Amino acid sequence: MATVAVIGETVRVTGFRLAGAVVHPADTPDAARAAWEALGDDVAVVILTPEAAEAVSERAGERLTVVMPP
């Protein structure tokens, strides 16, 4: 089954866990890049905070991504 992952600042992403998403808190650009690299093959959609999107911008085209509004 495909899953949804969320990467970004802890305070902005934690609540997505309640909806069943796999949450990867990443409070720094390096943490966001590491979280992106750790995504499993079963992840179909990645929701990113604007800061996380900027950190993984060179890789974001590899998966379906959605960027939260600022």
C-alpha cells in the first residue's frame, strides 16, 4: 500500500501523524535532506514545508510532492 510522508519543521508536521502520514521532523536543511533520503519505496506522496522543499529542491522531481503554504 502506498503511503504519504511529511517532511518539515516539527511544529508544522507533527499533526499529520493523526491522519496516518509518516512524519519526518526536520528542523534543519540537512535533516530535511536526510529525511528525503530515508523515504521508503512505498511513499507515493511527500508533503513538504517551504523550508524543507527548498532543502530538497534538486531531488523533489523524483516523487509527487506538495508544498505547504508559508
